[in-house]
Amino acid sequence: MGRNNDIETAESRLNLFVELIGDHPVDTYTATDLQAFIEFLKFWPSNAKDRPDHLSARDIVDSNRDLRSKPLARKTLEEGYLAVVKSAC
């Protein structure tokens, strides 16, 4: 049986959160951590081809601070990324 795409997507978004914010016990994340995640995601390229595999998540964010690559839409950020992270924290 193959893996569920929704699970893989959620897992990758949680991994992104941990890479950008840090790995802590789940019950220690705060609203400040979520706000920091939002600040990073403002520069997260919406198109996967603009996120080179050889760069870390922070390097990808830093390389797009000029917004040369279109960032995530607000709805995607809120419903696709934050919703997953909030449900896990």
C-alpha cells in the first residue's frame, strides 16, 4: 500500500517548521514560534523548482528575501502550512 499524499505533505511541512524554528518538545512551542515561522514563510517560494535541494530551508528563505520568486499565497500559508503546524503543536 502506497503512502498517502496528504500525510506526506503534512510531514514535509512539519519538517520545514522544525528546520526553521528548531526541534523542541511539542508542548514547548509558543505563539512566538508560530509567528517566527510565518515571518520565514513570507519568503518561501511557492514553486518547488525555486527551492533547490542543496540549500537549507533558511538559505532558501534568505535567497528569496528580494521576492524574485513568488512566495506562498496567504491562503496556502494559513490553510496549508499553519493549520498543519498548529494541529501538531
